[in-house]
Amino acid sequence: MTFNGTWKVDKNDNYDKFMEQMGINLVKRKLAAQDNLKVTITQNGDKFAVNESSAFRTIEIIFTLGVHFEYSLADGTEIGGTWTAEGDKLVGKFTRKDNGKELITVREIIDNELVQSYHYDGVDAKRVFKRA
């Protein structure tokens, strides 16, 4: 699997409903929907560096497949969990620290696009990125 490269968000599917379910207020949801997120992924074996930059913040997330780590989402929600490789997919399983609910994120390349799917508390959403 090769996720290496820079990806720019192109479209969202049910992302507002997902953010609402996550407890993100209306103002932050409207800003996030227009964040022009750019993700740069660098893989070296089982180690990944993911740089996320938007109009509102830039953060670098470094992780090793299968190794637990913690970080904060853009809205400040603290989570902990792991990324694993499942075939050609990266699967992230995270637990929110504030309520113990699970957030699942899947990254995969489909037709030369990076598709990032989310599942949280009964709501599914998707963001599609094109190579920048």
C-alpha cells in the first residue's frame, strides 16, 4: 500500500452529521466543512508521519502500526488508539477519553483518491482527497 504524498480534500459525504454526532458545535462544523484540509503522508516501513494542515491549524501525527498512541482532534477531543494495516487499508481504532466511545477511521486509495471513512456512534461519513 502506498499512501505517500500530499492530498487535498475534494468532497465530503455526511461529514456534518458525523461532526454533530461527535459533539462539535455548529460554528466549528461550518468552519471544518470549509477547512481546505491538506494531508501529507510519509511512510517508512511501519512508521507513518501525517501532517494535517488547514486554514485553522497544522499538526503532525507520528505513529507506528499496531502501537498505541494518543492525540487531540482539531476540536480538542482527546483520543487514544492504534492504526493497523488490513490488506490495502489503514484502519484506525480510537477511544475518546471523555466518554469512552469508539471512533473508527479507514484510509484507502480508490481510483487514485485517498478515501477516509469514519464511523462514530452509529454515524458514517467520508472525505475524499485528490493528490495535491
